Amino acid sequence: MEPIKVLIVDDSAFMRTMIKDLLSSDKRIQVIGTARNGADAINKLKRYEPDVITMDVEMPVMNGLDCLEKIMNEQPLPIIMLSSTTVEGAENMIAAIQKGAFDFVPKPSSTISFDLRQVKDELIKKIIEAQRANIKPLRLRNQTFKGKQNTATDQVFSYTQKRNNKLVLIGSSTGGPRALEFVIKNLPKNFAAPILIVQHMPKGFTKSLAERLNFASAIEVKEAEHGEILRNGVAYIAPGGKHLKVRQVGHSIVSSLTTDDPVKGHRPSVDTLFFSAAKLKNHQKIAIVLTGMGSDGAYGLEVLKHNTDNTYTIAESENTAVIYGMPKSAIQTGYVDKIADLDEIACHITRFVNER
């Protein structure tokens, strides 16, 4: 197998050397070149023909976001962004994902061996996955973040009465923010169920994701808080670093955030959300597994189906998933009712919620 050819783009000579050393320790990866800014990277693309690019954001001449957008429009490649963990860094990463970035990792912040080892393992893992990614969905940029507005779904579906006995559950990972945007912004503003979302992201990044989705969507989108009563027409995103669960309190459904051990390496975990929802006997549920690495959500989906007879399940199709791992694992359980392209999922959710 040929090694994965990587181009490193960063304005810091020290950081370029550090990242090169980290990646060169893995025989599956070959660092074929470096660039000091976005313009330099574009000039070197044809010369080096990389399989994957790692990209800093803040650079002179041409920054990472502008370079990302140009590459994805003209010569699409999997691009992994390197991010600081500041609020501004989180906002930049969400913007990068919306522009077509494959994924992101925290930027190495020091020479402390533990810090570097964590970054190294995560970066290598994502580079290997990036080479196998479905680039086509990353190219399909839409007119995004135009503010709250009615969508086509509003015109197709209208609600004659509110119902509060249905629950929407969504799990996603790599490629998920873009997929979530596509689904959430196509739900109508009078959506008659709460939506619970687990997106694999570090602490600090989910708040920025929620804010951007809220701005783009007709419904309200927010980061989940501990102990709040779930409301129809609101999407709750699990905060990075915390599991999101639901429980019945009287006639209401209440959110619960915990720092229990990671499940399959994830906190938040899709399985954990699905496990908790399986205990709600009086609510009909629709559970959706979108793009992502690994198998999180598959076992939880089985538990939902075994414990309740009122759960409908959907997995994103291979055709539109950036990474088919999570949907494929869900499908392999035999408990997926519908395999759907991403642009069909909002309508399936709305039909389910609208059924009497």
C-alpha cells in the first residue's frame, strides 16, 4: 500500500517541523512538502499532488479559511484543520467545516510529551480516515447561515395540533456538523418534538456549533443544559466532554448531563443517549445515525428497538456520508428501518413527527 501523501500548511517554521516529525513517525504517512501560508499551498498543490492537507487558520497573505474554500471549489481534497481551543478557534473550526474541511484537531500547544502524543494519535487517525473519505459531500456547499427563515419543508408539512409524545434522536461524528446543518435547517419552525443531538466534538466547540445552527435554522438550536425540561421545536446538542441523557419527570422529559466514563472512547456518546431514551416507554422515537467513524450508536439503536416497539430508525446512505463507519455499523445490526440520502432525512423526520 502506498503511503498517504500529506502537505503541511502553517506559517510557523517550528510548527511545520513539529507536525512533520509527528507524522513521519508513522510508516503509513509520507510528508511530501510544507507551505508557509495559503497562497504558498495553492502554488504547491500541482507540484506535490497530496492526498491530504493539514491546514492552520491564522496565516499571512492567505489565511486557512480562504485557502480551504479555494481548494474545495477548484481542486477538492480532504483538509484537516489545526485549531486552538479558544472561543475564536472554535468558531473558526465550525466555519471551516461548513466550507468543506474534513475535520479538525487541536493544535499542538507545547513540547510536553503527553500533549504531543495525544495530538499525534488523533491527527494520524484522521489522516488515515481522510484518505478514505467521500469527498463528494464535502464539495456540495449550499447557501448557508442566511438567518432564520421558513424552509421548503414548511410549505410541504403543516401541523394542525401540537403533540408532545415524540422524540427525535440524532448521532453523528466526522462530517457531522455539515450533515446536521443540512437536516436541521430543513425542519419547520413549528416542529412538534424535541430533538436530541450527540455530535462527537471536544469541549468548547459544541457551543459554537449550536450558535451557528441556531442562526441558520427555523427552529431553535442550543447547547443542552443539565436538568432542563425539553421543549418542542428545540434541538439540544450535547456539550463536548459530557454525556447527554433523558429521563421522565412527571409528564415532562428532562435532560441530564454527566461526566461518566467515555463509551467506546466517546463522551458525549450516541449509545449513551440512545440507552437513556430506550427507558421512555410512552414516547415514540425516531433515531438517526449520520456520518462518522467507528460504531457509536449501533448498539444503542439495538437497545432502542429491543426495549420499545415505537422506535423508527434511519441511517445515512453511503452515497452521502463523508465517513460511512457509523451508519454502516448501524445497518449491520439489522435494526435500521430506512437507509436514506442526507437530503431526504429532514422529510422523513418531519413525516414521522407529523403522524397521528
